[in-house]
Amino acid sequence: MSDVSPAPNRRPKAYKNEVFLESADARPLRILSEYLEPLSHFRKHRIRDTVVFFGSARIKEDGPMGRYYQDARTLARLVTEWSDGLENATRRFVVCTGGGPGIMEAANRGAEDAGGKTIGLNIGLPFEQWPNPHITPELSFEFHYFFMRKFWFAYLAKALVVFPGGFGTLDELSELLTLAQTEKLAKKIVIVLYGSSFWKEVLNFDALVRQGMISPEDLKLFEYADDPAAALNILKTGLTRYYLQPEQPLSEREMETPAIAKSRV
């Protein structure tokens, strides 16, 4: 055996140096990893696009607003059964949630009931947010950066179903509505506000029109639904019109998804 010991000043390679990777200087690498890791999994599982469910983590199955939990579960099951029945080489309109409890759990659970894949984009928080057990294990992600999580919500989504919720739900809804209003999504997105009595009490869109803060046409960016069958009909109609049997050929940007996109310099 050699008596020569390893060089005492030899440092680990940068990509194995945990101290460096946790430092402020390595923040761009951490951000990039929250883009690349989900991308790798979505390509492997041929996930082409999603139907995103938003809603409160505080709604319990047996609580006072438990009907919304049951409706989210039912709707997610119906969407998954419909999407899995489509003839396509890629997985279309996969149910995606924020990965936590409440409405998120209900939607992941409904997709699981149908035997489909389902995505959870979890975020590390000091309370409430823990991955629910109904997410497809290979499609369960833990994010540190809210904006990278939001990117994956917006980039893959072809439809959005928003159940009653608080600050987080309002934030996510407002961001997606803004992107749709300003055409920054470069695609059509079907938006359903589930629970018309809740949303009309919480958000007065008509007042925004009267005050000149939004245009009357902006009210066409979303529709209301109060039962799973009505919501499913809105989703199927919009997704078929825009993506399955489009009235006009889709642009290159509208067709591009992580599962099928070509690399660009």
C-alpha cells in the first residue's frame, strides 16, 4: 500500500460541492435545475400538456366546503378518462396541481381513480404544503422558487380549473388571466371558475369593467361552472376547438411543448 495520502487541499468538483451549491453565487444553477429536472421527466413520460387545478389547501373532504373536494375529484377523474381515451402518441391534458392537500389532493386523487398519470408541483412552505399521496411518483416535484413553479403551471397548461381558494389561488388565477389577456402565453387557454356564487362574491369583474380597469371582452377569458358535468363540457369544447380540431392551423409556438419541442440555439 502507498503511504501517500490524498492532497490535503484538494477540493471537490464544483457540481459535487454542496457548500457552493447552497451559496448565493450558485443561485442561477438552482433555478436552472428547477427547469431542467421537470423537463426531463415530462419528456420521459411524453407529457404534452396539462389541465391545471387550483384551489384552497384548506378545503377538507369532510369539511363545510367538502362538496368542492368531491367535485374536484369527480371532475379530475372525468377529464382523465376523456384524455386517456384520445388517440395520440403523447399524453394530452394531464391533470396537474400544486401537489398539496385540499383541492389539490382531490384533483390528483380523481386522476388516480381513473388510472391516469397526474402531476404535483409542490412548493416548500413552513405550513400546509406537503405532497399528497395521489401524485404519480415520477411526476412529483418539490420547488423552492415560486416563479419556477409558476412557469411550469403556465407553460404546459392548455386549461385551468379554479376552485375556491385564498391568497395563493387568487395570485395564480390573476397571473394566468394577465398572461391570457396580454397574449403572453402564445396559445389559447380554457379557464373555468368553479363555484359561481363564491367567485362572484369574492371578485367583482363587472365592477372592473365599469371602472375601466379591464375591457368587456376580457370577461370572455373565463367561464363559470357549478357541477362537474358542466365544467367537463366547457373543457372538452374548448380543448377540442383549440387543439384537437382547431379551426385554424396552430402556430409553431402553440404546438411546441417540452415533450416534442426541438432544441433551439
